[in-house]
Amino acid sequence: MATEQLLPRREQILATAAQLFAARGFHGVSVADIGSACGISGPALYKHFASKDAVLAEMLVSISERLLAVGRERSEQAPDARAALVALVDWHVDFALRDRPLIVVQDRDWESLPGDAREQVRRLQREYVDLWAGRLREVHADLPPDSARAMAHAAFGLINSTPHSALLPDARMRELLTAMARSALGI
């Protein structure tokens, strides 16, 4: 966690909490555990977040916002739809290899997310899926919208398997995931 000491305290708390939640589950981690892992007291955590629920909410909302914002940026900068999909795959593979704990937390602790945050994450994720689906439909002209969304979800499932499937060094895993996702998307 040495690199986390270079992060602003709020970001350090989020990164540390993600690791703890991924390892022990949201309900298996206390505010005191998070504070201790960050080198502060549990009550000091409340200077940064109103509750442990607020930590989880910000963690999952912010990663959904980042996925969408960077995805849009990469898609818009691409010269064509195929290049946009390549850029989206590369971006998502980078995320999956770098932020494995967030994938675990999203999968396992979704039900612990406060309702308003859950709706916000769902909305952001739908927009992210639609970004991919729109580009897929540009590459595959006769692809129905529901099939394009299903393909995007399937690619996410493959790429987001990294917490369980990353048995290779990251560079080799990146090559494998990228090749498999591009193949699955027909690009």
C-alpha cells in the first residue's frame, strides 16, 4: 500500500477500502478496520465519509463514472467505429487488470450499495453498455440493438473475469484478454 500513501487521503481510503472489501466482504470490514489500514482512527474516517455505506457508494459510483468518461473520450478520439472498439477494449482491460478489487466488490457487495447509489451506478453502466453497443452496430451493420448490448455484456464478463482468471503475469494476461475480447466482438 506504499503507493496509496501518495494519494490524497480520501482516495487512499477508497483504495484501501476496496482492497479490504474485496478480501473480506463489505460486512466483514468495519470502519475501524479501514481506518487502521489507512493509518488513522476509525472515527477519523468520518472526516472524509459520512459512513461505511458512503465509502461503498462513492467507490462504485466513481468507478462507473470513470469507465464511462474515459470510454467516451477514447471512442470519440478514434477515427472509426472499429478503432473505437479497439480503444474501448484496451481501456476496459487496463481497468480490469489495475482495479481487480473493484470488480470483486461490485459483484459481491452490490446488494449492500444504498438504493440511490445503486440506481446511479445502473444508469452509468447502461450508458457504458450503450456506448459499446452503438459502436458494435456501426461495425456490424445488421446487428440488432439487443444483440449488440448482449455482446458488450459478454465482453465485460470475459474481461472482468480477471480477479478469478488472471493466472498469468499482467502483460500476458493483457494480451490474452485483449485478443479474446476483440475476437468475441468480431473486430
